[in-house]
Amino acid sequence: MKESEGLYRSFRFLKKALLGVALVLVSLLLFGYFFFMRHVDAPKAWTAADRELRGGMLQYGEKVERRAKVFMRRPSDYYRGANGMLYATNDRLIFIGVAPGSKFESSDAPPMILSQEFPNDTLLDLRGTRLYFLTAHGIRVSHPGVPRGEFAALRSEEPALDSLTEYVNAIHASQRQAAASERRLREAVDALIKQPLYYTVKRGDALSLIATKFDATADQIRQWNQLEGDRVKIGQRLLVKPAKK
């Protein structure tokens, strides 16, 4: 009986100790997140992003259609904010930002540029959501074969990010609609090509001339229409191309 009571007390102590350690860790994480996270100076980061873009990052014929001032937080930076710009071009979605530096770095140290790119096609998935413990208005971006990205807007820049998102999604919707219309057109043309073709004999027509006109032979025209000879009549309807399977 005493042995069972001792095991029970030991279990309760271990349980309380584990809960206490977990509570301390969560508290430290939240304390660090809300009190020690810091952003790179935003205007400098935006200037650096534009400079990087103009420095030869755009390809020939590529044009920026929308842009938004955003920030991202990487776990490796203890979720410190990296400010930058998100650009939507006719070819890509590009994020360019400045990573938060170490407190031990010199103030004259060159900024570390972060960049992430996504092909701007119909496989790009762009969705608005709340990020970083629901504290920021942002988007999640994914594309097959590319690491997912999360970008949030400063409060004054939320309309610009929404405009970028709506623009990209509208372009993709239009592209999908155009692709669907083209697919339906191809299917209709394929179906039409497979249909049998008939010709009505006119004055002056001869079997050999009709065969030549429709890239066939006189023997084929006779066989398809079960003709005994080469004689045809005005108004006679002839099969000049059989249906394709």
C-alpha cells in the first residue's frame, strides 16, 4: 500500500515538473516573440529592394504590374521581421527584402538581401490569411517545386497587398478561362474533322475531278458510294471523306 502511494506521488511530481518546464518554455517563446522581435528599418529595406530589382533582376520583356510593402519572419531569425517588397510581374512573383542583422554587427555592415521567386502562372496559389499567431494580415504563396512563402503587410499597406493578390488571381482566372475555351475549340475542331464529308455534284463535274478536289481517288469515291462506273448526276450527293474513328 505504501509502495503504491509512493509511486502515485512520484508520478504526480513528475507530471507537475513536466508541465512547469513546458510552461516556462512557452512563456519564453511568447516573451521573445512579442518583446524582442524587431524589424529591419522599413524605408531602407524598400529602397534596397527597388535597387536590387533595378540592378538587373528583371528579365527582358518582364514588367512589374503590382507591388506591395511586406515583411516576413523566418524561424531562423527568431521571427524577427525582414521588411521588403513583393512584386508581381508578368512572369514571376518576387520578394526582395533585407534580413534582420545581429546586434553584434557593425552599423556599417552591408545588408543581407533575401529573395524568393515564384512562377506567375496558373499553378501559383495565392491566398489571403492571418499570419504570425493571427497578428498580421498576409498571404500564403505556393507553387509546385518551390518552397512556400508567407508575406504580411504593415497595417497601412494592407490595401496594396490585397490589390496585388486580386490582380494575380484575376489574371490566373482569365488564363484558365482562355485555356478552357481553347481546349473546347480544339475538341470541336477534332470532332468536325472526324465527321464524314459529302459533296453535291454540280454541272460540269466528273468523278475524277471530284476525287482530285478532295484528295481522293476515283476508285475510293466509287467504293465509298457503291458506284458501278464513273457516271455521276447533277444533284447527286457523294461521300468524299468517310468518318474517322
